[in-house]
Amino acid sequence: DTEVTQTPKHLVMGMTNKKSLKCEQHMGHRAMYWYKQKAKKPPELMFVYSYEKLSINESVPSRFSPECPNSSLLNLHLHALQPEDSALYLCASSHISGRGGSDTEAFFGQGTRLTVV
Amino acid sequence: AQTVTQSQPEMSVQEAETVTLSCTYDTSESNYYLFWYKQPPSRQMILVIRQEAYKQQNATENRFSVNFQKAAKSFSLKISDSQLGDTAMYFCALDGTYKYIFGTGTRLKVLA
């Protein structure tokens, strides 16, 4: 199984709503990532989890709250979002090499298309 | 700082022709990996090819090959016998410490 599964594929939410994005992989990867991608732009890193611990937070606003319940699951909790947060949210996973970085490719999910109204 | 630069925002190529996408990068690491990812309109990021920096031999995957020039920090992607299904956004990426660093992308259109 070389898939990263993201749900839902599409999400429309109001600025006062609370919602969650889910990501799952069964490749034994111990690094998982959340990226945000605007149209015609490269993915922007938001968070990195290594061994289920948050290792990188790229100064993301607190209205985005990540969670890694176990080595296969990654969630992104959303609350009080703004219209400018509308984007494609991509989850990825990879192995962690001995030197602390990643030495194989990241596998990406299909993303969640989020629209904030 | 680790950076990846793609200087060609858009390119087009006739079906069955060959096209080369450029990428330059900067890193202070002695060993690292470079990747080309393809993102079609379906939006899933798909790995096209991978190169390990300590391997001098250029990676190849069927119609896709790279020209890896370590001293020049250059990593270009050559697509041979272009097909309509190759139409996509192509991102060059570097594995940084704990994260992947992407270039700004090249939008490739294959013309029938």
C-alpha cells in the first residue's frame, strides 16, 4: 500500500465553524506533513510530525491545530478560519533517515480543497 | 539557507518531442536527495524521478531522465517522447532537514 488517504476531498465551511481534515497512511512512515497550496503556487509547509511529535511549525496561525494520534494518522483541526485560508491542503508522509532528515521521497495524498465562506 | 529555483514558469512542447525543465538549488549538505514531482489537474503530487546526490549517475525512469550537475547545483528534467498525459505542473524539490523544499514550478503543456 503506497497511498496517503485524505478526507474529505472537498470542504466548505463558514468562518465560525469547526472542522477537521484527516490523513492516513500505512507505509510505516514516521514523518508526516501538512502543506497548504494556493492555485498555481508550490506547496507551503505548515507542520511536520516526526515520531508522532510536532517537530516543525512554520509559524502557522493558531486557528490551525495539528494532531498526530498515532503513527498512521494525522489530523488538522480548523477553527475560525478566514476566507484567505481557502486553499488545497495536502498531507504527505515519508521515512526518516538516521541523520534526522528524510532520505526518500514524500508520498502525497490527493488533498482537501477547502473553501471558507 | 536551502533554496530551489525554477526559472521557467510555463513551457509547451509538441507531442512526441523532447523538452527539458530547469532547476537549480542551494544546500550546504554534502548528501541529499532531489526530486521532480508532477501535479496534474487532478491535483495529486506524483513522484516522477529521484536523484541521490552522492550518485554520479543520472537517474532515469522510462521517458524521464535528469541531468544532475552537483558542482553547478543544477538538476534538470528531460521528458522524451512527450505525451498529452504529461501536461501538468512540475515541481523540483530538495529534501531539507525535516522537510521538503519546493521550487515555484513549471507549467508544462503538451500540444497535440
